[in-house]
Amino acid sequence: MGAPPGYQPSAWVHLLHQLPRADFQLRPVPSGFAPQEQQYQQALMLVAALAGLGLGLSLIFIAVYLIRFCCCRPPEPPGAKSPPPGGGCVTWSCIAALLVGCVGIGIGFYGNSETSDGVSQLSSALLHANHTLSTIDHLVLETVEGLGRAVRTELTTLEEVLAQRTELVAAARGARRQAEAVAQQLQGLAFWQGVPLNPLQVAEEVSFVEEYRWLAYVLLLLLELLICLFTLLGLAKQSKWLVVVMTAMSLLVLVLSWGSMGLEAATAVGVSDFCSNPDTYVLNLTQEETGLSSDILNYYFLCSQAISNPFQQRLTLSQRALANIHSQLQGLEREAVPHFPSAQKPLLSLEETLNVTEGNFHQLVALLHCRGLHKDYGMALRGLCEDALEGLLFLLLFSLLSAGALATALCSLPRAWALFAPRNPSALYSGSHLSEPLLLASLEPASPPRSFSGYQRRPH
């Protein structure tokens, strides 16, 4: 099967397509795209469940770490005023994790934009294909109605005017038969008429889902960005309540990050399976939904020189019939108009109808060629299998960086706020907030005065 113009499966498609798959019983599952089969659905759900496993392990690790930190700390010696060792390292590790999270947020915005661009390209291709199919139906209907109107009015009038000359009436009736034959052949060109599958409806549904997906990711990215910024602000200001609130929010976003990671991984694997061999699945699905013959679908989806145009015979017969009508009308104009001047008006009207019919016919020949619809098919595949898949991979990287950064921050923040200086207004000068180093310096006991060995106090 020939690939659509400009589309070739990328390296990411091949790599993801080669990943092993298994169902819930851990039995191997073929990597062919088969969303209607239960085993394939279980394989994708198992891919998404790996993210749930990662979330469970992250929460267990964070809980064990915090329990160890809270319950297994060595007791501080009485009167100790200095901070525990390693406090600066804990704070800086938390800051570094939040900065990594900010980098991941930037990657997430880029991936969200790429995914949206790919889906928009898919929707545009569907809309353009719908416009082409609708134009074919409209041209066929307009041409058939015009020919039918010409047969009922102009040709009938012409036969009545030429009733005295049987050979001229026979020529007019021959033109009538040719016009009826053209109308009958053209009716078979509207192959999409009455098909239940509507590309416009599909495009609207895809755009609707993509709009809410894009908005959900933007809200998630903005939420994580605010958490990172306010957490850094809380560390800088040594505000315990702000750090505690951001810690709780970080736990929520950690769960959301792992959940989005599972959806992204399963979607990326499914898209790669589809994009590795899209023609087979699209042909089978379209034939099942539309009931069209395989000759028509193969011609438009594959557009190969080895596949002939299924409408070529109808187009050839229509073109010959139109040429015969044209020659017959010219003969009638030469023979009838000098003897029957009243025949000139219906003949001119028939010539005008014939010109319109020929113009519509040439448009139909261009629209019925496989180039246009096959180009839309290739555009849709490039949008889905290149831009959208690339965006999904960047979103997957964002979720991974976000989950790692938030897990590190959740482990570091409790130790960081334990190092915050106590805010005792009575111990500070005029209620001003001093920084931790200055406060620790003020809490150190004053050193005793030095004594000099050669100095003695004189008695009074």
C-alpha cells in the first residue's frame, strides 16, 4: 500500500510500536491497532496502570521518608541553638527540584501546543474533505436538475415547434435521450450522498474534545507553576503556613501528574500502533461505516497508478453524450432556425444549459480525481502521527519531570520548614523579621571576658 504524500512513519512511531504489550493475564498481545478487541484494550489499560504503580511507589516512598524524618530523628542536645547539619543542602535540593518542575512546565506548554496544532490539522483536513464531497454532491444535483429542466421545457418546446419536420423532431428526441443518459450517468458520481459517516460531524467532535483537553492541560500547568512560585516564595520568606498549603497542593498535583502520565502513555502507544499502518484500519473502518465498495475506497485512500478511477467509465460516457448533444444542437441550429425562427430561443437556452453542464462536468472530473481527497488524508495523518504524537511525548516528559520534582519537594519541604527561625516578637527588635543567620547569631550566648595573666587588681 502506498503511503500518503509527505507522510512516513517517524522513528518514534517505530519505537513505540515495537514495545511489548500484554493483557491482564500477562499474555503477549500483537501490536496491530485493534481498539475493538478486548485484549488490545487491556494492553493499553495495562500501560496506563504502570503510571498508577509509579504513583503508589512514590506515595509509599514519601510516606516512609517523612515517617523516618519525624519519628527517627536523633534527639537534639539541650540548649542547642545551631541548626542541624545539612539544613542548607535540604533547602537547596528543594529549590532545585522546583526549578526542574518549572522547566517541565515549559516543556508541557510546548507539548500542549504541538498536540493542539496536530489535532487542528486533522480537523482542517476533515473539513476540507467534507467540502470536496459536498461540492461533488452539489454539482451533480445542480447538473442533473438543469438537464431535467431542459428536457421538460426547452426540448419539449423545440419538438412542438419542429413537429412539421420529422427528421428535425428525431434529432431533438435524440438530444433528449442523450441528456437523459448524461443525467443518469452523473447521478452515479455522487458516491457520498446518503452515507451515514459525516466528516463535518467527526471534525466537530474532535475539535470539541481537543478544546477541553487543551484547557485541562493549561489549568494543570498553571496550577503547578503557581505551586512552584508560591513554594519558592514561602522558602524565601520562611512562611510556614504558605509552605504547608503548598505542600498539600503539591500532593494533589503529584496525583494529577501521574494520572496524566498514564493517559499520555496509553494514548501515545495507541497512536503509534495506528500510525505504523493506518491504511488497513482506515479502509476497513470506512467501508464498515459507509458501505462503499472497496474499489472506491482503495482509489481515494491509496491513490496509486495501479488502481483505476472507478468513475472513469461514467465520465467517458457522459463526455461522449455531451459532445453528441452539442453536435446535434449545432445541426438543429443550421437546419431549423432558417425555416423555424421560433426555434432559436429554445436552442439558445439549450446551448446555455449545455455550457453550464460542461463547466460543472469539468469541475467534477477534477474533484473526482484521487489527488484532492488523498492529499487531505495525508494531511490528517501528518497532523495526528507527527505533530500530535510529538506533543504527546513532550507532555509525557512534562508529567515525568513534574512527578519527580514534586516528589522531591514533598520530601524536602518538611525538613526545610523545620529549619525556619521561630517568630517570637518579644525576642526580636521592634517586631522586625530577621533572617535565620542573624537570628541564630543573636541567640548565641555571649562569650566570657578574657582574663590576662599579668594583670592584677590593685587594692584601694
